[in-house]
Amino acid sequence: MKLYRTLLLIFFGFISIQTFAKAGDIPVENFFKNPEFSGLTLSPDASQIAVIATINNHRNIVLLDTATLRKARPLTSFDDVSVGGFFWANDNTIVFTLDSSGGQEAFSIYKVTTGKRPKVGLLVGATFGTSGVRSAGIVNTLPDDPDHIIVQYNGRRAQSPDLFRLPLDSRWNSKRNKNTKMKRLEKNPGNVVAWIVDNDGNVRGASALDGVESTFYYKDIGDKEFRILRQQNALDESITPVGFDFDNKTFYVLSNIGRDKNAVYTYDLVNNKLGDLIFGVDHVDVQGLSFSRKRNKLLGVSYFDDYPRIEYFDEEEQKLAKRLQAAFPEKRVSFTSRSEDEMINIVAVTSDTDPGQYYLYDRNKNQLRWLIPAYASLEPKLMSPMKPIKFESRDGLTIHGYVTIPKESDGKKLPLIVNPHGGPFGVRDFWGFNQEHQFFASRGYATVQVNFRGSGGYGRNFEQAGYGGKWGAEMQHDITDVVKYLVDEGIADPERVCIYGASYGGYATMAGLTFTPDLYKCGINYVGVTDVAMLFDTMPKAWESARELLKIQIGDPEDKELMHRMSPLSHVDKIKAPLMIVQGAKDPRVVKAHATELRDALEARGVKLSDDEWIMKQDEGHGFRNEKNKFELYKKIEKFLAKNL
């Protein structure tokens, strides 16, 4: 009954929207609760929409009738874990993933039927323990085969996932840790990090990594053995396989051969050479490809400079995109789901100030109908704009980033939060709605993101400028330099600057407090690396194939002098500013010792963290997912910033 009442409130009342006089009145919970709705996905026949809705404070799958948006009913009702990703395998079955390991990143694969009595079944079960995490992942959804999917699973060896064809009418035997109907397609020799499957489910390729040498293996349909198509040093010009066109012959790759930025090419598999350039730009890497399954056609290529861009090759698709964009100026308009005949579409409209509105578009009728919001409790008109910035680093590199300035301010001499991203390599910050930054803006703080050297998206040279012992040095200088830039621009008050980041951003927080102790008035380290050598000693087994590459990217852990210089834990005596430490006890990437040893080192110097400055959650991993924990965290962050900034 409780679940039914919740659904009535969500789908027929759309959750009452509170009106706030100003952004500062918005409660913490409104920013950091799970989205009311996300992941709207049409069934192949377009008769139903599956959506992730927050029920019992967890993400569950709910089904809607497309025509009326009525008859809302839950397909899952988890009250202790949350559904991850999902997709329609056919008109009657949804496949989804679930991590029940409390943050240890052990993913199981489930299915749920959509009949009058939904039935949840476990297809591949994950385990976790001292022998490592056994986890499953979806490789190909096989849209043309409604009864099977292709998955990878590392049950045989933690470091090496094998490839399987998985029947959807099968089930996992939890006592034997086995699904007897899973058919192994390929056995991982130990170095394969990615598999390539064509549209018919044939295994056609594999990418392997040995030290810093990557190998692209390939085989034609009917061949039993792979052959080496290309070997390359991971640091050199390269190709990255993308996948096959619908003919299962035309093969697409991303490549920076003869150029600095990745572009899309075809690859001649017969003659083993780079083919035609499909699309590239000179200032950023190209990201992804968009296809029409109905028309068996490549529609366009996406990339991201300051803002998201799409280059269309199909005139019909381009005209449609222009019409929709004209209806939502200064918004990002994207198709997130299509029916099998591509006539019915889910359209998501988002921006830096709008967390998202979902629409239903009927191509036959050329009609657009509003469906539901992602966050009914956040009013776009109260949110603050995110603006792109660029500046020159102290050694002459052009650095890009974004600044969010409180809407209700004059934009001058504001308290500033520097928010470096995680990763760090190959990762970058993007323009768009950011819950944390909107929360900070509502409390009067400006927030800046900086795509420091080493970040992805700006070409091979820019990323590799962050390799080889640059943590805490040149990479950190870029973060320091963005503060100077914003001070010079009159935006930031140099006496009120705080640094806050997660993962590598947590490392950058600690590097900022130890290596530039006079720059920051406070710091918040969220699941951050404090001892770089420890990062290598405790890395997940699934990362082992990348160890040698990481040594080149970060630095050799055997170089004790370098590890000492890079590790904030070795320089705790230099910290002057108040510090908040946030950690998940089950974090498999940055283990809790990074936090506990930092706390102990501070206490040895007579610095005792309060309960508001030390947050260790036993049921969390690499970032908090439990709503209750998130609410507590950001209320304490609000209090910490108000006290110190």
C-alpha cells in the first residue's frame, strides 16, 4: 500500500513543486535526492515507457502506458539497493544491473518481465571477497535477437573477463555460482580489456594491453583464431576501435594518427590500414557516433568543445534537430530513446540551469508532448548559469574550464570553491547541470571547474602533458593558476577560496592544502588519494593489466623520492587550513586507509577532526549513493563552508 501511494503521488501529482522566493531557501534534500525520474526508455513497439523512479528512497523500475502516462506500476521494489542501468531486451523483458555489494562495484545482471505479475530473475550473479570482485557487464544488447545478450564475466579469473552469450530464459544458480545456459564465446587469455562484437553477435575483435603495448586482434566471420591487426605503444598515435556499421563490414575507429585530436575514420580490415576520414575537428577530440537502425545509416558524430555539438550527415535528421533546437533555444536537446520503427521518440531537454525535462515526440504527427521532469523540486529559473572560461597557464598552455556564479550576486569578489575533477587522465568537465555547483551557488559561492593538463578531450599532447610525475606539480599548477585568473578577473575574493574534490579531485584538494597552504582557507577531501604508492599497492585486481601504463602516467611507485614528493600524506605538517575528510569504508579504488592514515597523521600533530569534519560511512564505496548519507554529507559541507569561507 505504501508503494502504491508513492506511485500515485509521483505519477499523478508529479510531486508537488514548491515555490521558493530565492535559491537560498531550497533545502539540501532537493539538490541531492535521487532524480524523481530518469532513464525514460521506450519499449520496441513504443506501447510502454520504462523509467527509473525513486521509491522507498531507492532507484526502481516503473512502467508507464505511453499513450496516457497512466497505469503506472512498479516492476521492481528494492528497498535496500538501487537499480543501475537497464534496457528493453524485447517488448516483454527488461534487463538491468544491480550492485548489492555496498559500493565494492560488483555488478549482477537481472531481468524483469512486464506482464501483469512482474517477475524478477537473476541472470548473472556477482560476488566479492578476498579473492577479488566477480562482476558482470553487458557487451552487446543484440537488438535483432530478442532472446539473447552478450555479456562479459570474470568468474574464472578476477583480472580477465570471458565473453558469453546469455539466454534470457536462463537463471543463475546462487548455490553453484553458475548459469548453466551461458555459452562461453571467448576465453580471455589474460590481457584482453575489451571485446568487439558485430551486429549479429559474432565475436570479431579484442583489444589487449600488455604493459604499455596495446594490441588489436581481429577475425573474420567463420574464423576460429584471432590474428593481430595492429600493435601500438599506448603512448603513441593510435586507433581505438568503435564498432561495425550495419553491414558488419564497415568498421569505425577513433584515431589521432597524423593529427593530435581523435577523429572518426573507417578502417580497412582486409588491407589492415586506416580508411576514410569521416569527421574531425582541430580543437577537440570527437566523441561518439549516432546511427539509425531502421535506415541502417550513420546519422552523425558528436563532440564537445565549450558546449555539446553534433555534426549531422543525414539531411532529414539535421532538419529535425534544427526544428527541435529552435523550440528550446540555449538548451541541449537529445534523443534518448526510440521505438523500433523510430517514429516515437523520447527527447531530453537540459541545460546548465535545467536538470532535465522529458518529452514524447511523434515523427508521424510532428507532435511534441511534455512528459515529466527529472527533478520537479528544482526550479530552473532559480538556478545559476555555468559559463566557459579559458586562460593561459604559467608555462603557456591554454586551459579550459567552467565557472558557475550565483545568479543573485553581482559576480564580484565572491567566495570561491575550486572543484577539480576525478580521473584524472582522459576525463574532463563538461557544460551542463551540476547539482553540487547549483547548491553552492544557492548558498552564495562561485564554483570553478578546470580541465587541467592530463584531462581528456583536448588531444594526445594535452593529456600526455600530465604524464610522468606531474601530480602535485604541473597539473596542480593549472588548478592554482585558475584561482589567479578568477582573482584577476575580479570574480573571486583571494581571501575566501576553498578547494573541494573527489577521487583525483580529493588528491588535488590535499595537494592544494599541502603544496600551496596559503592559497586556501579550507579543503574538503572526498574519497581522495593521499599516498600515491598506496594507490598502486591496493589497486583493484581488474586494474592489473594497466599497471605499467599507470606507472608511466602517474609515476613509478618504486621511485621513493617521487612518491614522497607527490604524496600529501608526507607533507601533513604544511597544512594550515581546516580540513574535512569524507570516505566510504568499502571503496575498492581509493581504500579507506588513505583517509584513516591522513586523520591519524593530523592527530599526531594535535589536530583533532570533529564529527562534522570526519565522515566515514561503512555502507559506501567510491562516492556516496545512499540518500540518507548524501543528505548528511551536504548538510555538513554547508556548515563547514559557512564556518570557514
